[in-house]
Amino acid sequence: MGTCRICGRSDRTISGFLGVCKACIVDRFEEARPFLEEAHSRLRSRYGLPPEIPRDPQGVQCEGCGNRCRIPEGGVGYCGLVRNEAGRLVRSFGEDRGLLHYYYDALPTNCVPADFCAGSSGAGYPKWCRTPKGDIGYYNLAVFLGSCTFSCLFCQNFSFRELTLMGRPALTPQELASKVHDRVGCVCFFGGDPSGQFPFIMKSARLMFEQAQREGRLLRICLETNLNMEWRELEEFAPISLQSGGGIKADLKAWDVRVQYALCGVQHRVPFQNFRRLAKLHRVRPEVPFLRASTLLVPGYINDEEIRGIASFIADLDPTIPYSLLAFHPTYFMDDMPYTRREDAERFYRICKREGLEKVRIGNPWLLV
């Protein structure tokens, strides 16, 4: 049980590490900000990362993601992969080298949009998958990126931070593409998050797709991301995902940027701006939903207002975009929080349907209490 350091209220749905309740984050944000900054500084100091997005007026601006860091000389970007060396930005892992590990995941997988994707659900058969039930007997090449441009206190895949610290293992795009053998039906870039290593991902995806085309083989290429990247990069990746039968799943953390800042350390709307642009491509291939979204239901912080805001935003763009409401389990720096309650998840589901969304699901239902 945590206690809010502003209003003094104690409750199981107040993170002890964060130390501020949702109401005070929204209604008394300037008072809350120092406590939020302190929490993220404590998290990031463990990994030797900047406590906040660098904004040095004399620094060099990085355009590698939506954070647009201004990195001071001798400093490092928010992602931990870009350094300012004597006034020149040096990227540890660029187009020709990726920080990641990979594994083969049997299809159908338990990935977030599995109910809507071709490989696991059979959507778009026979054009986009091999059987009416998906690519039974095939594998997803899961590419787990070892970096991120956010700083989520609730990260469900926080082991990526160890990869960032170690700076290994690293593969070239050619080496990664060689892992796509003839029993691989799809490739998914996730993490961590792909947003910090997009030049590498783009080069790898292109090699994989071109190889599959030469061989006359179906290979879906997917992305699971916070969408915190430059639009020009997404604009280049999207056609490959569309043409391959894959998709882009956006993890929309929170509707209110103050809540997003509290939970993720980043306060801007780049993910939603990118989502809006991608939505224009969604109807190009209606038989397999191209754009997908999800939100982790963090108790006490992601409430009715947050879900209504996100659901309304998606529905206004295209009500056929699938949306997954993911049950939360306590971990990382929010390990003192409760699991998502079933009654809350079901209420959020009803809110989404009332807002006009046609394809809503509750993910990780086994975690609900």
C-alpha cells in the first residue's frame, strides 16, 4: 500500500515507488512533478542513464526518436545508445548493428494482437496465412530489442535493460535475416522497444522481405512499439508490413500526457501523432487488421477517463482498429501494486464498445482478480 506525498491518501492503488496518486498527478501536476522526477531518476540511475530527456541548449539535437534529445558534450541520450563526443553524435547501435536477442516462438503465439493477426488467427486465409487456423507448425522469429526510448515504471519486459548495460549480444542485419528459415512464418520486432534502433530494424526487415519475395514465400513482418519514433522511419517501414501481411501494434500508455509522464518519464504526443498517420493505411488491407493498439491496465492510474480518451481517439480514426486491454501484474518498480480487477477490465471493455470500437479484447485474462 502506498501513500500519496501530496494529499496524504493511502491506498493499494498508489505506487509506493512513485509516491503520488492519479488525482494529484492530474489536478496538482506542478506539485507532483518533483516527486515524479525523483522516481524516474532513481530508476534510471541504476542503469547509468540520464534522469530525464536531455534538453541542454548547447547540446547537439538527436533526431533518432520522438524525444528529440539535446545531448550535452560527453553526455548520452535518454535511450542510452547515443553519445555526444566532441560535438558529434555517435550511435552505439546504428543501421549495421543491432542490440538484441532472438528466439523462435511456435505459432499460434500469445502475442498481444494474436486474435487479429493472420499467423495466429487465420485472418486473411489463404492470401496471408497457410491454413484457416493460422500458420500451424510454423514459427514467429521474436526479435527482442535491448533498448527503449521510454522509462516505464511498470515495464513487463524490463530484462532488456541488462542488454543495454552489457551492450551485447549484437547482430548485423544480414546475420538476423539469416535466422529466417523456411519454417518461419512471421517476424516481430519488440523489446524494450524498436523505437531506439529503427535504422537497424528497417534494414533487417527489408532484407527479410526481399529474400522471402525471391523465394516466393509468405513472411509477415510486424512491429510492437510505443510509436515514439520519427514519422519518416515509420512511413518507410509501414509498406513492408502491409505488403507482407504483418501489422503494427501500438502500446498507447495513457491518454493524459501528465499520467504518461508519471508512468513512463516522457511527456509528449508523438505516439498519438504517429498513430493518427498510420490509421490512414488501416483500410488498405481490411482482411487482416494492419494497425492494432493496446493499453496496460495499471490499477489506480489507468482508469475510466484514460480508457475513454484512448478508445474515443481510436474510434474517431477507424472503429475497426483492434484494441487490447491488458491485465497488469505487479513487477519492476511497481511491484507493490495489485493485479487488475476483473470488474474494472470488464467496465473498460464496455466503455470501449460505447465509444464505438468494434474489435476489443481483454488480454492476459488469467491475471484478473
